[in-house]
Amino acid sequence: MLLTAAADNAPPVLLAQDLTMIYGKGSTEIRALDGISLQVSSGKWTSIMGQSGSGKTTLLQCLSGLAQPTSGTVTLSKDNITLSSLSENKRAKLRRTHISMVFQDFNLVPILSVKDNILLPLRLAHQKVDTQWFEHITSVLKIGNRLRHLPGELSGGQQQRAAIARALISRPDIVIADEPTGSLDSVTSNAVLDLFRSIVDDFGQSLVFVTHDKEAAHRGDLLVTMRDGKIIRHENLRVNH
């Protein structure tokens, strides 16, 4: 059965079908994903929740191409690209242009300025910088006055803003965020959640957001709940919005 993370009949940006991920063999076999199918809508915020060991991180890795499922497929609908058919090198290239990641620990390069960190995906992909877009997102994310600083000179919230700007610079089909507020205090976390809400509502960005935090998850449009490698519930959170 295909579970659809969809609202307002928005078209899908990504389609996962019958994903399984099995580690080990025989008595040591662990089924981290157990036949998951999921359709992620374009221009919406899809939250994925579940306890540790539920499979949400493994699902995220498969959706982003960081890991190959044991069986099943993940397809970017726009260009009909099946991630499982690509080499590791081609999947890495795809993450510079089509799929962007935001991590809990920011993953900024410590020896590069904030500006160079933001522009890194474009330089790795040998793409030209859209100066107007760069200025727009750094203005909206309120880090325009920190571009010459090194990451270590920024607060946690500022580093996460820089990481979000880096994720947006290539205008990706989808942004996948892995516990992006997990290491932030409550005030900074709320500010970052406001930013995610803004990039979905104002930029039309598609977002998959993995979290343990129920309150954070409910900031999204749709909520997918996992347990034991399966999706056990999916809810439309913004029916009246």
C-alpha cells in the first residue's frame, strides 16, 4: 500500500516504493525498514517521527541516497530519477543539486567562511552562483552580516541558518533535515522551526523533517509516524490552513 504524504492535491516530489533494509543474516538479522512505501508532496513539510530504532534515520538515508535499500526504489519524480540505479558517485552529485541535507551538527567546514560554506555545493557541482538568490536567502535567514566569519565564530542558531542557506542555494527539489533542532536551545529551536516554515510557505520548498520532538513535528503539514521499520500512521496536520 502506498501511503501518501500529500495535502491540497500537491504533486509528489519523491516516491519511495516497497523499501526494505536488512542488516545481518539469520539469527542476527535486523529489518530496519520493512516494506515502506511513501509519496512526498511538492511544496509541503513532511515530518517523520518515531522512537529510536523505529527506522526513521534509515528511511532518511534511503530517501537522500546516502544508503541503498536492500530492496525497493526511491524515485525523484521531476526527472524520473531512480536513486537505486545510480552509482555512489552519481548519488553524491545528485545531493549537490536535487537533494539537500541539513544535519543536527550543522556539518559546516570549519576552515571556510560562512559564505564559502553556503556556496560549496555550487562549486562542487561547477554551477554558476545566482547572486540575487544568494543575497535573498542570506537576507531572509539573517546571516548577511556573518558571511566573512568562520563557523566557530557563530552561535549554534547562526550555524544552523548557514546550513539551511547552503541547503537552499542550489534550489533543490527537496530538503531533508535530520534532527536539525536537536542540539539547539528552545528559543533558537523555535526560531529555526519558524525558518523552516518560511522556506516551505514563502519559497515553496519541499521538506522532509526527521525529529524526536512532537511539538517540532507538528509544525509541518503532514506527519508520518514509524515503529519497527514500518509506517503506522500518517496525518494531515494543516487541514484548515
